[in-house]
Amino acid sequence: GQKSFEGVVIYNNLIFIVPINRLGQH
């Protein structure tokens, strides 16, 4: 259960960082 939750947090973090990084590049 903990591992699953951690994976979700990392997944959400990546999704949140990806758009921000793209905006910064643009």
C-alpha cells in the first residue's frame, strides 16, 4: 500500500513538472 501511494505521488509530481518545464522552455 505504501509503495503504491508513493508511486502515485511520483507520477503526479512528474505530470506537474512536465507542463511547468515545457512552459519554461517556451
